[in-house]
Amino acid sequence: TGSKGLNDNAKYAYNYFVKNGISPAAAAGIVGNLWHEGLANPSKSNPDAKGTTSLGIAQFNSRGELPAL
């Protein structure tokens, strides 16, 4: 229930978090944040004015988190 209108990525992420002990409410919050950042389109990229490009489901950026992954 509650997954109507979500794409497969969101459903998968939600179910993964719940199966691994995250409460349904917390899982929904995490997925909601990831959805805003790019879960709907994992190939999404967002350049900014500083010359940094953020990529992927959590929009890691090329000068910060992304190189460490």
C-alpha cells in the first residue's frame, strides 16, 4: 500500500530499507529525499554555477562525494 504512482526504483529502495529494519515511515522519508535528488532518473546530472556536476540517485557531486565512491 502507498506505493501507487512510484516507479520501480522507488519501490525497490523502499522495500530494501524496510526489509533491512528501517521503519516504513523512515523508509518513506529516505525514498522521498532520494526521489527529490534523482531516484526517478538515476542518469540525471545537474551542473551548477561553480563548475560542479552532481550525478546519480543522491546527486553526489564531482568535487566532493562522487570521486570517493
